[in-house]
Amino acid sequence: MTAPHHLRYSKTHEWARLDDDGLVTVGITHHAQEQLGDMVYVELPEVGRAYKAGTECAVVESVKAAADVYAPVGGTVVAVNELLEAHPEQLNQDPYGAWIFKLKPENAEDLKRLLSAAQYQSMVDADEG
Amino acid sequence: MALKTTPLTHFHRRQGARLVDFSGWEMPLHYGSQIEEHHRVRRDAGVFDVSHMLAIDLEGAGAEALLRRLLSKDVGRLARPGAALYALMLNEDGGIVDDVIAYQRGPAAFRVVVNAGPAEKDLAWIRRHGAGLSVTMTPRRDLAILAVQGPNARRRAAEALPAAAALLQGLARFQAAEADGAFVARTGYTGEDGCELMLPAERAEGVWRRLLDAGVAPCGLGARDTLRLEAGLNLYGQDMDEDVTPFECGLGWAVDLDGTRDFVGRAALAGARPRWQRLGLVLEDKGVLRHGQRVETAAGEGLVTSGGFAPTLGRSIALARVPLGVAPGASVSVAIRDKMAQAKCVQPPFVREGKPCIALLSGGDSARSIRNNP
């Protein structure tokens, strides 16, 4: 299981989940953490700040490199996973459990523009050639 | 252009290593976890495929004269076969063409091991300076090079290579010898004890497998980079290059200005005033120091030349090129993306033989717990 079917995906390797409370939970994919390697630092976004879809709002750093995390849909950050500050390795161990932030979306319908699990998997497979 | 492969590249792939481009070579980055591999080397033993580096054999009546002219240290001081030294090849301006280890193999025979990236440049440079001298130059692409590093490296390598066991136990630091068809050197670039094995390519996979059977961890070049950074060792192309002199990147000790030996770059170094000095940085704020970040000091701007997360210390460290006048203990700011982060200057190395050798500032708990739980 590298891309669970109940999630939506961005081309920049974030996953997004629309929760029952209307919020969108965001993390990075299994493929993203595998490409980056051991995580050593996460810079979380500011709660209360609004982001447009596709803008940088967090940074994950592995021993190898820093990578921006983009907002998969537009919205306002309402929560961040502070546990990641002390335990960034959770992004490696459980990428679909270790969420990074929650957004209150401007329009929940925007999630439909993201990739399905099958579409995301095909994109990753094509990249790996 | 296709990436170059070592005698072990396809084996690494079959063994599940993550392969990436290192200076045009397809090399393992890690075998699963770069941090775990780093710790295995610090606590026990790990093996790296460094066959992308190039051994160059120089033989003939003019070999010694050529190397006395090309290297910043005097190979004339290598008194017997197996004796080795770390030296720099400099250009006429005193800039660094490459850093090398030179081994004496006989009265008129030397082996020089150069880095992967500048290898072709180095060959041309050596050839140019050897014109007219009686020297044959043989690039030994037929050899694989395995670096076995860590406190238990030589003991475990002796288990894997029984015919070289006595040699491995008796070898002094920075000495090499030949046994069982392998050139065995007590050298490495991780800040640990260990050895480098140069052997015919066709033997590489068998020796690698026996090392693993002896308990040595397979490691990728990712861990080699964090290990050498903790050890305060310069990486060619990042911390040193043709635009800096040895005195500007902490390598003055590798230049022999005593005596009258005239080597390429000597005249420039004798008259040059350093523009920079090299210091270590320990990040006090959150984040990760990376190559290329701007450093602001009381004496002006500098640059992070190598930076990253130090697994042994549990925090981010860097090597930096800073203006003269900045001293260990000074506070500096580093531009990490759009923020300025505080860092403290220290004198490298950061870690030697598994032990932190800098005073850790606040929040060093992770380093202590790592040390106490081998």
C-alpha cells in the first residue's frame, strides 16, 4: 500500500483527506518520504495563516535535502502536528498517519481537482520509469 | 550521458540500495536508512563502495620527481613501501586541484588516489606535468575500492579476509601493505579507525559479501558524507576547490613550506594573504544548515560550504568559510531560507572516534543518549 484509496494527492507529493468536520488534513506521501530519506526537521506552518492552493506552507528536511510542502487546496491553517518537531522520523515510519497540518478549505470541492490514488500511483510509476 | 558504474553498482541495486548520481557515478545513497548506517560506523563497522575514486599508479625513474613537484607534501619523505601521506595538488595560484592520498610502493613506484569528480582533470594535470619525465601513468579502473570504517572495522575485515588478518592487525595508521592480492591501507575519511581495500574488480562482490557475513553493515555514500562532516573533513568541490588556497579552508597543515622543494603553487602561497578562514558552525536555532547558505558575522559575510544534520550530535552542524577575525565561540547568523538562524563558531572536528569533541551548547541531551546507548 503506497497510496491509500481514500486520500487525494497533489502532483507535488502531498496527500489530502477531507474529514467529517469539513477540515482537510495534509501530509506527504510514502513516495515523498522514501525519496527524501531520513527526516531530521519539520518547519510547521503558522496557525491562522491563509494559503492559496499550490503555495509553500511547510518545509520538511531530511539528512539529504530540504523540501517544500505545498497547500494542496486553498484555505486557512487551523492545526499543526507539533509532535513532528520532536519526532520528524514519524514522517518516514508512518507517512499517512503523521499528518503535518489541517486546513479549513476555502472550497471543499477543490479536493476533486487533486489526483486519485490510481492517478498518483501512475504518475510516480512513470517518474521512476 | 549514462552514469558510470563501479564493479558493484548492479550488486548494490539487487541488494536494495537506493542509487543516485554522485559526480556522474551511479552510487548507493543508502541501504535503507542513512542515519542507521552512520551509527553503525560510529559504533561498530560499515563498508562503503568508493570505487568511483581513482587509483593512479605512477612508475619509473621520474615518478618521485613528478610527485615532489605536484604535491603539497613531500613524497620523498615516504621512506618505505606502504608509507602514505595526505596532500593537495595545487594550481599555479595556490588553488586546490584535488586532495589525494599518495602511497609509496617501491623506490620508483607510487599510487595516488584521487576523487571521482576531478579524476579526468587530475589525469590531464599529471600527464601535463610529467611530459619529458620517465614516468608511466596507469589509471587503475580495474580496481574496486572498499572502505571499511568503524571501531571494529579492522577486526571484522580480518575475519572476512583471513589471509590479510595479520597484516590488518599490525598495520600502523596511514600505512598500507599488500596481501592476498589486495592493497590494504589503514586510511579512511570518516573520523574512525578502519581500512581501505583496493582489489581486482572481480573480487569486489565476494569480499563485500564476506564483510557482511563478518557483521559489517553495508553503507551508502549518504552516511559517508555525514561522518566526514562530523569529522571536520573537507569535501572536494564544496569545501575546497581551485578558487581557495589550503590556508583558506583549514588545510594549511597539508602544505609543506619548509625546505626548498619547489612545488606547483608554492610561490603563490608564499606571498598570498588569506581572504578566508574555515570554522565549524553548530546551529543553536531550529533548522538544518546546508551548503551555500549565507553566514553573517561581525567581520563580514561568509558561506556555509558543507552543512547538514549530525546524527552523533543530534543537531545541525556545518563547515563554513568566514572572514578573518571571527574566532571560535563567536555567534553568527545563517540565512536559512527566509529566516536568520543563530549558530556558534567552533574549531572542527565535531566528532572524533565516536566521541563529540566540541562543547555542545543547550539541548545536547540527544547526543548524550546516543552515546550511552550504543
